[in-house]
Amino acid sequence: MAKIDPDPQTETIAETENYLAWQAVEPDGEITYHLELNSVTVHFFQEEWEEFLRFAREISK
């Protein structure tokens, strides 16, 4: 039986002095996305992340 690593594999998407966006490949293979905005962290599943990106494009016009 293969051993599953319980720790997600993470990768930084973008970073500034105050903000950080990163993704994690969870042990079950699902990708989650995370926005750290000063003291607030928002977590997204794939579908939610895609919707958020569409939203961000709309408000940045």
C-alpha cells in the first residue's frame, strides 16, 4: 500500500508586501487556493477560485 503524504504541496502564485496568493495540492489530489490579505485568509476550492477570478476581472475594468 502506498503511503500518502498528509502535507499538501504548496506553490506561491503571487506575492506583494501585504498580500499573498498560493495554491495547495491536497493529499486527495484536490487543488485549493488561498489569499492572505493582511490578517485575513480566504480559502477557495477550484470552482470558487475560477468564479473569484472572473469577478476580479469584472471589478477591475
